Amino acid sequence: MPPIDAISGGIRLTLHVQPRASATEVAGLHGDALKLRVASPPVDGAANEEIVRFLAERLGVPRRQVPIISGATGRRKTLAIAGVDAELAGRALGLGTGSA
């Protein structure tokens, strides 16, 4: 399964998160997930807030359209992002296409 799947009205994105990195950035693939290094620590939801901020900015959507639907307390997270095309999301996140 690719890290970006087209769903009705948007995409489903699977992440593997590495908190406390030097900068928030996409770091390629980690198995079937997109690896995201996050500068914030996983304390009081800071890392999740940084993930939502980073993805909303990168994909050009409001933060409210980037909910974490599973894995909020773990390294592996699933997000459902409304109003985004899978192919454009893949390019915006450095994967080339949505079916990487």
C-alpha cells in the first residue's frame, strides 16, 4: 500500500514520525509510510501540532482539513486530508506521484 491513497474528497496519508529532529522535513519512505522528521518533541501534542502545521502548509490547505484519524499517540499515524489530489500531494511531499 502506498503512503498516499486517494479517497473520496481527498487523500489518506500514512506517516512514520521521528520526533525531536533538527528540522521538520520529509525524509523519504519508511516501509509503506512516508517518513516525517519533526522538530517538536512528542509532549503535550506538540509533535502532532507540528505535523498538522507542516502538512497544511506544504499541501496548501487549512489546518482543519488535516486531521489525524489514527495513531495520535504513536509514531505511525494516519491522516485524512480533504481537498487534495493524490498526485499533487505526492509531488508536494517529494514523492513524484501519489502512487510512490
